[in-house]
Amino acid sequence: VGNGRFDVQYLEAVLTEDHEEVDRIESQAQLDGYGPRVSCHMVTNNTSQRLTCTWNHRHHADGDLKQPALVSMECHCTFREYEPLEDYRASCPYILITSKGPHSHPIPLPQKTPRKAKLVLESLFEKMEVELADLTPRKFLRHPVTQCYLSSHFPMLRNPMLSDLHISLSNRSHLKVYIERAKKAHFPEGTGWKGIGLSLGLMHVKAQQDSLLEPEAHYIRSMIEISPSELESDEDDLPEDQPGETTLQPLKIAICMTSEASHRFVKAQYLQSDIGFKRIVGFYEFEVASVDKYSNTSVTFCRVYLNSQTANAHRLVLAEINKILMEDTGRGLRWRHLHGLDIDDYDGLILNWVVDQHRGQAKGIGLYLHDLAQGLAPKADFHQPLWLIQDLSPYDHLRRFLTLCTTHFYRNVRKCKVSEEVKSIMRGLICVQHNDWDEAVEEIRTTGGRAAQNWVLDKESSKFVFPAICWEKSYIPFDIWNARPRESNIVEVVHANVNMEGTQCTLVGGVIKGKHYDLLKQRSLLNREDFGIRESYGSKHPYENAMKNHKRKAHGRKKNFQQEDSKIEAHNKKIAELHLRWQNARAGVETAYVSASSSTQTGEQAWERAKKAADNACLAFEKQVQVGRSLVGKGSGKVFIALPS
């Protein structure tokens, strides 16, 4: 109200029932051509379902503000249509229409879309099957299919719009009706997990897939729904990882992967996984990815849509994926420390898995391996021979292959509100061997304040982070540790690529777009393997990737140095100004002191003001000196930092 958007005087008059003031303000507004007392000019077609005017008007009888009822205007104009008899239509293929009498109403609004235009819309919707589930009027208006049709249909128009097809399509709400009708025709059971009411959404799409396609062509492989009463909780789960907004919602899991991806999955040795949040409304997207050795390009093995990030949710996901792999390939995932013949047996086994620091994901992998080990024959562990693999805890399993993405780790360190000295100690924990690990952790805890204490507590309570960043604390063979990917860039890339297909999608729309992207990627890999045709002119050699990474990092460092140099230059300019101001203030104090010693009380007051100004100038100068000292050691080194000696 206070920002001037509303007429406060009018609101006050209405609320206090000051009728004289209300009449005065509304009458003045009427003279200016607006307000509730002006004549109503609303006109709508006779076929409209609206019964009242959209604007409030002052009622003449009781003086209340009302939306008056619309009055139907009778028209006595008559039309007559003359058609030739059927026997004469061949010789006279015409119809005669006559009009008698004047119209007593304005020209009707062209709100109804002709059938020909509707047929055009239907044909355009048919061509958008991949994107139809998430189509909106705005997306349809700018879609390439729509633009291509309009350009070919209206070649003389420079920028044709859908309203050029028919003016009624300028109303986006009207256009949305046809879009929703097309969605209903293509997805009669909705676009969510169970759609609306008794409809089944994605479950219906899977049922159609299973009944119409051969098993090798299936993409939606498994859909699981578990009631809250059957869900097991884990001590390491966070409240925000629970399914939905409350723990009363069932756990929903949909696993999507092709048979071709299964054959690639069982051969992979270095895996990466991550959870996406942007693409599907109401669902997370868990992806497992790796690098194809032959083409050196990213490969997505599976997409899992789930509404929970708990450890047991990931445990169920991996168990279900293993069943699918057994169906497609006859073998499941095989792990070095569980299925290897000896400590040096690496062939066809999973050697490393890179994750971020999400607890539910890591603990879920460990729980799955713990369950898997219980079903294997008793066998001594390679690294702790006195233990059987059945005796290993979930976190013991993780110490034998799991590593943490260094990019995520460094990013979290950068965000931690501690000094640069403490951050340097934190970054030093990523190593092969550490000179004094316990002392470094204790120094972080004691010198970094509350933020550092919380940081150490978070890492220690997660139980897998420290072995995942320091080789000597893990049981990963040294050659695997050196060969592993340091970052989870591969899975981040596949997340970014599929997000280009669209974000904030419905479940059905997101699954269809994910399938389209996965099939396109797999076809590109097959073309490379069968015909030698690459995805791009780049060689995709690891050397080329390394050069790009180094150039990108060098550019980032150069940009940071330039920004820090700019801060140093700004500091130098400001400290010079403050030093000059301080000198002038000190000179003013001396001048005021001389004047005060030989004058009256006015001179003493002038001296006090001058002394206060000098003190303020000195304080500002000292503060800027502290700013300058914080810049020591930063920048490119080409810009000198001005500081007092």
C-alpha cells in the first residue's frame, strides 16, 4: 500500500463507508474516463459461457459495486440458404446465401477456431510426440516444427505467427485447450506415476511397452512402489532424503535402461554416479555413467527416477539393476574385492566408483554389497585376511573401491567460512600419504572455529569420506588409485547433456526425452564401432581432453588473478586518497591548535572538530591498511600492494 500502487484515500473512504468522499473520487475518475461509474463497453459472443461483466460497476439501485449481468442483444436479421437439388448439383455446384435486415449488434469476435485450422494443429502435435507430454502454449509457439510450418505456409510474411493461421489462436488459454486434448489422446492415462484418478501414467506406458514390443526393445525395465510401513529407516539418513514432503508417502522407483546399455554396464570397471534434481518434477534422477574405452566418450548405463535419496532406496535400486543385468546378459555386477580370484585380479571387475559426498548414495552402495556378500561362498578378504568378506560392514566394502570427487570436495572447502590457512590444510587431506593426519585434523578443529569443527564432524560422521580422499586410509590398490578419475565430470556431463532435452518435465515426458537421448547416444557409439564415424571432428583422445582441462583451468586462474589485481589497484588508489586526507586533517589540527591558543572559545571548538576529523581519517586509513594486508599473496604479482612500512 505504501509504494503508491493503490489510492489510499479511496480505500480508506470505502472501508470507512465515507460515501461523500467515495462519490467525489469516483466522479473525478469518471470525468477522466475510468472507474466504476463509466459506461460498460464489454461485448462477447452469444456462444460465450460468461454471464457477468469482468469489471466492477457501481449499481444504480443500491449503489453497491457489482459485476452486472450480461444482456443478450436480439438480432432480427435473417439469413436464407438456397441449395440446388441433388439432381442439379453437377450442373450448378453453388450455394446462395441472402441476408435481410440490419444487424443490431457489433461484429462477433472470431473466437472459434475453424476445423481446417484444428486439423493443422493436430498434424503439428503428431510431429511432437517426444515433447508433447511437456508441451505448453509458449513452447508450441516457438517450437521449430511450428515455425517451419508457418514459414512454408506463409512465405510472404517475414515473421509469421500462429495467429496468422487463425486469429483465435492468439488466445493462449484457447490454444492450451487443444494442447491438453492432444495430450489426452496420446497419453490417455496421464503423464505422472499414476496419472489422475484411476489412470496409470507411466505405469500405463510401461504396460503398453511390455505388450507391444519385444523384450530387447524395452526401456522402462522396472517400476517399484513400497508403502511407508514396509520402508526401513537407516541411522545415516537425513530428513530431506525421505520420499516426498513427509515420510507417509510411498517409495517410488522407476528404472530405465536398454539391453545394449546392460551389455556395456557389465564390462565397465570405473563407474561414476550422481543424483539430478532439475529434470523431473517431484522425482530425483539417479544416473550411473562411465567412459567408453574405444571412443573415449561418456556412456549412461541407466536412469533411475525415484522420490527418495535414502540409503535403503539406493540399496533397492542397485539390487533391481543387478536383476535386470542378469536378465539381459546372464551376469550381474562383479566387484574386485568380492569376485576376484586374488588381490591382483582386475579383469572384468569393478575397480572404482566415484561419488559426491551424499551419505544416502554411498551408504546404499555399501548396504547392497553387504547383502551381496552374504550370498557368496565364505572367502577371506584380500586386505584383512583374518576377516571373511561376510564380516565386512557396509563402510568396509566402500573402503575397497569408493573415492570422492575432488571437485566437490574443493568446492565445499571453498565455501567453508574459515581462513585461507585452514582451507589449505583441508585441501591437503586429499593425498596418497599424509605426514601427520591426526595432527592436521586436530589443527583444523582447533584453529578454524565453529565452522571448521562442523566441517570435521561432518566428514568423520559420514564414515566414508576420509578413506575416499586418502589412499593410505583405504584398501584400494595403488595402481587403481592412480588410474582412477579424480572428478565425477563424466556423470556431470551426462546430466548436463540430458538437461538440454528439457527440465521441469512431467515423469512421462522426462522418461521419453531420456529414452530419446540414450538411444541417440548408443547409436553414435555403434556407428563409431562399426563404421569409424565419430560424434565430432575431435579425436576424443585423453591428451586432447587433458589439454582442454588445463587451458580451462589456466583461463580460470588468469581471470581470478585479473580480478585480484583489480582489487589491489582499487586498494592502492583508495589508500593513497585516505593517506592524503589524513595528512590534510593533521595539518588542519596544527593550524586549529595555533588559532585556539590565541583566540576565544570558538577557536577551541574548531580545534576539537579538526582533531575529530583527523581521528576519523586515521581510523579509515588503518582499516584500509587491514584490507591491503588481506590482499598480500594474491594477484599475479605484477601489481605492487601499497602498505605503510
